[in-house]
Amino acid sequence: MLLRQKGGEKLSNEEIEEKLKDYHMRQKQSDSSINKNLEKFVSIPKLDEPMVITRAWDVCNSNDNNTVEKFVSIPKLDEPMVITRAWDVCNSNDNNTINDYPYLHTILHELRTDLREHYEQTVGNMIYHYNGGVNGIVKDWLPLRTLSNNNPKFALLSLDEQDSAQGGQGSAWNDDGEVIIAGATNQFSPESGKSPGGILVPPLLEKWEKSRKIIKLSGDYVAYTGWYYGYTGRFVHDNLPNIAYLKYLVSEKTKFLLGYDEVHAEIIKFIDPKFYEDRIVWIYRDQPSIYEITQGGTLSVTTINPPYYLGCCDHLDPLRNWVASMPKKKKEKKDKKIVLFYTRLNRAQQKNPDLAPTPNGMVLNPRMEERILQLIRKKMEQYKREETDVVLFDELNDKGEPMSLEERYELFRSASVIIGPHGSGIGRNLLWTNPTISSCDDRVQILEFIPGLESSIENPLGKMYSSYFTRYRKWPFEYHTVLYTKTSTAEITDVSFAAVDTALNTMWGYSSLRMESASKSSSWVPPYDGGNMANYLQQVQTAKSESGDTRLSIQ
């Protein structure tokens, strides 16, 4: 632990225990005299010992080879867990609010009205378009096409055949000449030898019949491709939701044909070892083959190009259910909740803020980051937060090596609040947060720092309004954002301290303050239909009443 006295002297474990006991005793005494609902603002005296930041590698210490064994595995229940739909829990009961689920934008904390209005209208228009826009809110059910006659076949294109080095393209066809095409943007060019764009393209039969072996399979299969190989984030938030959806869409006897990637395979195995072992046939791109389904078996494919953002309202529910049904890892003691702060600073910069920025860039100003960490501690005390710690997360363990999936899972599952700049350290780990909610207050709170109208940067992470809200808008988060200031660069970013202060007050203040901010802060109006808000709200209610894919086994 990095716990020290004010003078800098390290405390022993016994002294730490005594101080923690004293802290909790005073906290209980304070609780007895304070209305727990915090209907009135209560000034909470500052404790003698300041709260400290715990580094992530001190929480998930890889020097302990029994880290995972400290958790008790709980077997899956006989009856599968079924998650509650977000709008059944977080319903504003206010037909005049546009921020009722599904949300059109995050809760932006910005002091300038012009910047706030631009954000809300821009992002609101984008999500309105994804939801269906002027044509009415559309369902986000995953389409499925099935080949059931004359030996259905599937193959992945090799690296030299497809139009993208990372993307996975495939072909699905049968002996009758039936071919399923999805997302193709141009025709195959014999001169270049490249396929047309899209996830499902016409098979290169003349070439493949001479060069590829045929692997025969029996039974029913569903094939999925389209992810970017080697990109953990894109797999997690752009493709894993579709695989989860297909898992609950087809029968338990149906197997999966999936392109192999070591990291992607590790994630699926971590979520569901039995599914990994019993229901996946891996296709290796360096061993090009044709997979033929014989003996009357079927081949099904989805015809959407990932990522799949379109429609309302519950495309992520199968993934939520899958994560919720994992063999859980339960601490022997009562679970503790933490505030997780994501930093893009490297280890040397964390010790010395004056060092040059990292090659990754887009790091938060180290001086501002330290001020924000101090502010978080102060607000935790002010609002008597239940979180026991603030943990600094930089994706590395104490050896400076990437954290394991077990360590990431443990850290993010214990987080009730996640704060930090936009980056894959947040995006590819959000699925490990709590996927179930029984009340609106159970939602994990996100406060993401993002580029804005005056702070967009020539950097993949610096595009205007880049945020993981788009990917996770159908996950039960309470999502807040703060814009980078215009002084931000591709190397160093900055935020308004006042805006972060306002955000924390809103997130952790009275429930009425949070709900008021969520329901009345938006300036968005429909960009079509004469800005008819009543028509839009009716579309949302209709979509929610008709939502729920009856094909899914979790219904």
C-alpha cells in the first residue's frame, strides 16, 4: 500500500489497520446524525488522515501467484440469469424528456452554452440517425441468413485476398450457386486479386478449387467474421456483442465458425470456457481452407457490417446476459467498491510530471490530473461516498507488464465510478463492469474527457466528440462527459477544472440534482419533421413496446 503519514513516513500494516478502524468508527458515528438520503447538503469534516490513491498494480499484484485463487468460483445456476432491460429500471416517467432511455447523448458538463448546445445537437442528431431518424425508430435485431441445401460452404479470405489487412472477410455459398453477400462496396478485380469491400463477398471459386483443401463438417453452424484481427478494443465493443447475440439466437447444438486471433480467443474463453471448448471451430487464416457442411446441416451468417450501432433498444442485452452468467469470482470478504481513474501517463511521468509526453500522446496534463485526483478525494469525503479507494489504472501491473484478464475483470467489476480521458484503456474494459441493475442508482457512473468543437485534434483519439458512449449507449451506464479545452494538443490534453467539479457535484449530489441534470439539460430537437418532439417521443415509446427479439433464448 502507498499509505503514508503527512510527514511522509510509511505506516506499518498494524498502524494502517488501526487507522482504518478509527476511520470507519467515525464514519458510523457521522452516519447516525445525517439523513442518509442527503435531502439537505451536509458539510462533512475532513478526517485527520487524507485519503490516498492506490495504484492499480497494488490492488492486482501479480507477484502473488494465487491472485485468482483468492476468489471463490460460483458455478452457474441451473436457470440462466436474465438481465433487466434498462428502460424498465431507468424510466423517467416524464414524457417530455428526450433523455429517457435510449439516450441521445451523454450528460455534458460545460459552462459555455454554445459548446454545450453544439455537442447535444450534433451527437443527438447522430444517435437519432442510428435509431432510425425521421423514418421511425427501428429495431436493432441482428439479421440472420441460412443456407440449408446442397452442402453449404464457408471460407475466410487470406490476407492477400481481402481489401483490408486487419478486417476479416468471408464467403458463404452452396452447390446451387446461392451466395450470401453483405456490405460489398465494389466488384472483385482480377487485376488486383483483391476482394470487394464488405464482410461477406463472392467466393473466389476458380482460385480456391485449385489451392484450398475442403474440411467437411456435420451439424448446424453459424459463421461470423468482420472483426479487426489484433485489435482488442474493436473486438470487444464492435464484434463481441454480435457473437453474444448469435449465441442466444441459435440453438445450443449449433457450433460457431470463427476466425482465430489469440487475444479474441482468450476473451471468449474467459467469459465462457464451456462455449469455447464445445461450440467453436477456429479458422486459421494462415491455413486457408473451405469448410463444407454435409449430411443436411445448415450454415447461418449475419449480414451486418460491424460495428452495429443502429436501432433501438437492446442489442447489447445478450452480451450483458452472457457476462452476467459468467462463473463469478467472489471475494471471501464483502465486495468493496472503488473509484477507478484511467491515466495515459507512463510510470515515469506518474512519478515526475515534468517529463516529456509518451509516444501514445493525448495524455492529460499531469498537473491537472493531480488536481483532479485531489478533487475526487475531496468530493468523496464531502458526499460520504461508499467507495473505499481511488485506484489509478494504467493497464500495467507492478512489473510493468500488461494486466491479465483476471486482473482487469477484478478491477472494473469493483468500480462503481470510472473517470478519465478517452482511450482504449477504458473502452476495451467496460464490459467487465456490472451488467445488471435493480435500480437506476446501481448504474456504473462514467466521466469521460473527450475532444470537442474547439479541441478536435489530428489524432485517432482526437476527433470531435470521440467517445465510447456510441458503442456502449445501450449498456446501463450513467454517462457523463467533459470537453477538452482548446489549449489541448495531440501530445497533452487539458480540461476545465470547474467543469470537472460541476460533474462530480452532479454525479454525487442529491438524486434530484442528478435526475434534473439528466432530464432537462438537453437542447436537442429533431432535425426533421419540423422539430416535432412529440412525434419523436411517440416513436421511442412505440419502439420500446415492440422491442424484444422473440427469437432470442433469453426471452
